[in-house]
Amino acid sequence: MKKWWLTYLILFHLSVLNAQTYRKDEINIEKLIEELFAMQQDDEDYENMYEGLLQLFLNPIHLNKTNPEELKSIYILNPYQIQSFFEYRKAFGELISIYELQAIPGFDLQTIYKIIPFVTLEDRSESSNRPLWERITKERDAHFIFRQNRVLETRRGFTPPDTLSNGRLTSRYLGDPNNLYARFRIQHSKDFSLGFTIDKDPGEEFVWDPSTKRYGFNFLSYHFTLYNQKKWKTFTIGDFQAQFGQGLVYGAGFSVGKGAETITTVRRSSIGLRPYTGAMEFGFFRGVGATYKHKNIETTLIASLAPRDGNVQAILDTLEQDDLVITSLQLSGLHRTTTEIAYKDQVREQNLGGNIQYTHQNKKLQLGINTLFTKYSQNFQRNPQIYNQFEFSGQENYIQSLYFSYNFQNYYLFGESARSKSGGFGSVLGLMSSLGKNIDFSMLWRKFDRNFHTFYGNAFSENTRPINERGIYLGLNFRPNIRYNWSIYYDQFKFPWIKFRTYAPSQGHEWLTRFTYRPSKATLLFFQFREESKARNVSETRPYQSTYQLSQGKKWNYVINLDYKVNENWSIKSRVMGSRFDFDNKITKGFAISQDLNADYHKWRISTRFVLFQTDNYDNRQYIYERNVLWAFSIPALQGQGMRYYTLAQYRVSQKLTIWARFSRTIYSDRERIGSGLQTIEGNRQTEAIFQLRYQFNR
């Protein structure tokens, strides 16, 4: 009886505060991205991160059946909140309402609003008693999405070819400038998921040509996944990904790294197998994966045979015979010209892997073993460069790792150590802790040898891959009350061997701090400052100098941001951001000023933005996350001088049909030509139009 009275009081209090309710498709991606990706950059795999975030959104965590590992995977709750949640559930029993979270120490309204899209109390286990075909045909969570977008100006690749002096024609794109994307998916959280994704990039030809492995759309991804079939936790066929441990062997889940959220994002969670539903043409397995659970032990097996785009060349061996070798893998996924088409599916990649994971019955200790064997259809032999002599070569690679995580009160210890076929090691060791109710601390140490080779790893690192790096990260978050929040991290790293654009061992550091002030529910103000110091070759900016001469480049970024909700229908967002780059005794600068106006009226949602920007060079390009159509991602790099604006409109035609339209344009005042090569646009403006529709079945 006491529990029901407690829930009633919480719900009444939330209604007095005009608590927000969320529809399933209303996750505020923009706010979450701003917190997790503090400084957007062009070397991050945002599409894969975004897809991982959507997987969490589509498969919400059941709060009465969850464990600490699941709650950590959404990167919202700190160690104190997670500890408080399970102590509350142990003392009072299962939750009756999601809003009961407010009664748990450490859970304020801001935290509750963040977590709502990713959790549920709905028990869907009863539906699994019906036949699978019936569950599929009657499932409400089923949709089809179609998207078309294109740049309205004509790029050089779409113009008639020129004739060279030897009589040959210059290269041009074979297809039209439209980007076509379609996605179908029907799924029931923790029960089943099936669907496909098809995509045609701008410039690709829509043609049926088996000789070049093109069948209409240039990319097709598909999957069928079952969950919780007695002792089989997961069974998937088609395209899928995996994440176990700290991402040294399997690291395909939603992972962030360094950002304004300085505590929770340093750790990876073992989320296991998940369907791959993105449009990127690499980074996934194609075959069969299964996880079998027996008591406290889960065993996962993976078998994959996937085509990969690659440059395969014939070389002359010692017996004067031609031998085919792979000189590089092509990761762009583009097949617009005859050269790019020649790379398509030239390589076959076989993967056999597994995982054994033990979880103690009290859920505080987790131990695991990873293994993955990879074989290519030809030998991998890179074009020799001074910086890549320790990169992978040969036809086979295997990698094994051991990992653990341990929870003691408000302290989370975690780590993983792996060894690849080359003998190179990679190791990660970290700690997350709530030192008090208002202060959190994190620390992560990593070491990756220069010959450590992992193809599906995505561990915490400064580089885009875990190789040739040593570093230590320290993070702190302080919340004196609900209105103020201060976060800071410091990361010190070294690169013991040379890298691309850095032809000598080097070191650097990075730190970021953000101060957030929330005077009311309608207003959010934050200040952010970041410094990054890295070395690179001087010869790139000064000709006739030694290739091995380095200079330490130091970059400062600042952001001032104001979000204000005028009323239930209107909101605005203002931002000033800039940078300063000091390299080889030369200082360059850049800035951007943006203004957003957003409206939400019943069936209509309209978002607009206007930006002015000016940068001295490429090193000062400015990145601002933009709202886009559902399940699309946009972070343009603003470089040079000019302005940019966009308008995004969403209209719910009916309960089943929703349409989006987006118009964006960048106008430069410092040039009359945009881009280079076949991407060149003659003129000073670039315009993009997007149209998308979503049809939801069984609504």
C-alpha cells in the first residue's frame, strides 16, 4: 500500500511540474549528441554511432529485469545512480511507473527525461507464446522508410567528358546525382527483428549487371534475428555486429569516447550480437551468429563470409608468375566510375570467432574471453610507406583477449587485454566512481603496440584505430545542485612510432571543460573550452624542408550556447563558436555564429537555422550538428567564408504515414568554385534537398 501511495505522489508531483511525455519517435537526438560529442570532427564514424544509439532506442531496457551492465550501456547514469537504482529496487520491489525513478536518490527530472526513451516497464514476454509468424504479421513496430536526396548544383562528374590529347575521354560518373535509400524493419524488443536496407549513392548507376556485381541498388543489407528462444539468447543470420569487453576485438556497439560527458563514456558495455541495419558498406559480419546461455555462462559463435571492396593487383613473383595481392581496402562504398566499380567485391573476408562470458549471480563480476580469426581471399600487401611498415600484411590474422568488469559499491573497475597474430598487444584498464552524491571521477589507461592488429575493434583511443598509442585519461564531473554542472577531462597520449603526416615519434594532450547553467526548465546555457596539442610534419606547410621535422600544433576551441523554450510550441537556440590554431609559429583563426528557430504544432514540426562562418584555413573548420530527417545524420564542415541555412519540415499525414522535407544551402563569399576533381561545383553555392517518407504498418 505504501508503494502505491509513493507512486501516486511522484506522478502528481511530475504533473504539477508539467512533466514531458515522449512518443516513441521523439528522442531528442540533438541534445544527446551535443552532450556526448562535445567537439564534432570529421574522423569519427558518426553514422555507425548513430545507428548504435537507435538500436538502444528501438530495444528499450526493462527496468524490472535489467542489470548494471545494461544500464551502463546507455551512457546516461553515473555509478552512484546505478547503485542507488538497484538498492531501491531491492528495498521496495519492482517499479510500478517509470516516473517512480524520481524517488531514487540521485535521480532528478533532467536524468529521468534523458533515460525515458531508452527504458520501459512494458512486459512483452506474453507475446512469445504465440507462433512466430503470427507475432511477426501482427507486430505494431514495423515500418518502411524511403529517402531521396541530391545536390541541386551540377558537379563536374555529371558533365559531358572532355577529350584528352591522346584521344581518350576523361572520367565521369556513370549514374545520376540522386541518393536513394530504403529501409524496412519489423521488430519486437527482445523477441525478434528482421529487415533490409538498400542504398544507391550519388553518381552510382542503377543497373542490373552481374558481371560487375551490381544489382540495381549498389548496396543491400539484410538480417533476421531471434532473441530469448529458451536457452538461446540470440540467433542472427545475415548482417550483424558484435560488442564484448572494452572493444579490442569486438567493438561495434554505440561507443563515444571523449566528450562533454566525461564519466560514463569511457567504458564499453558487452551488449553482445546485434543486427546491422546501416548503409555503410564495411564494419559488419555477414553470416551466422548465436549466443547460448547456460546458468551464468554465455557462449557466442560467429561465422562470416563477406565481400569487401579492394584494390587487387597482379605482381610478378620469383617464378615470373602473376600473383594477385590486395594493396588496399576501399571503405568509401562508392561505385560511381569505372575505376571504383573495378574495386567492388574484389576481396572475400572470412571470419570465425567466439566469446565466452561469465557473469556472477550477484551481477557484480563479469569475466570474458574473445577470439577472432580473419582470412582474406588474397595476400594483403600495402604499398610500402615509411609510416605503415608495422601495419597488417599477409592473408590471415587472429586475435584473442581477456576482459573483466567488477562493481564494488560505487566503484566500477574494467579492463581488457588482447594479443594479435603479429605478437602485438593492446590493453585497456579503467575506473569509474562516484566519490559522492555530487561528484564523479573516471580514469582510463591504454596501451596499443605499433603492430597490434584488430579489424573489428573500437576501443577508447585518440587515434581512429587502437594502434601505436599509449595514454591516460582523467575525467571529473561536479553537480553542486540541479542548476549547475561542471565537467572536465584531461588526456595525455603518446605515439611511440611514426604515423601518417607525423614522421617521427610524438606526443600530445587534450583537455576539455564545460560549465552548464540551467536556471529553469526552459533555459539552458553552457560554456565550453577545449585545447588539443598534437605534432605533425612541418614539410606540409613549408616546402624544401626535412620530411622528419615536426612542429607541435596547438588548437583551441570555444563554444557559447543558449537554448530557450519560449512556450510549448516555440524554441530558439543561439550559438557562438570559434577556434585558434598555432602551428609552426603561425596563428590562424575561425568562428561560426548560428541561430535556430524551432516550432512544434500538433502534426507539424519545423526547424530552421542560419549560420555565418569565417575560417582562415582547413585546420579551423567549424562543425555544428544539424537536425535532419529521421535516422539521417548531418555535421557539415564549415570552411572559408560564407553563410549556411536550412529548413526541416515534418508532417504527420496520418497515424501510419509521416513525411519529411529538408532544404539546405551553403553560400561562399570567398570563392567561385567549390570542391575538387569530379566533385567540383562551378559557382559559390551548394544546395541539397531531401525528401523522406515513413509508413508504419499495423497502426
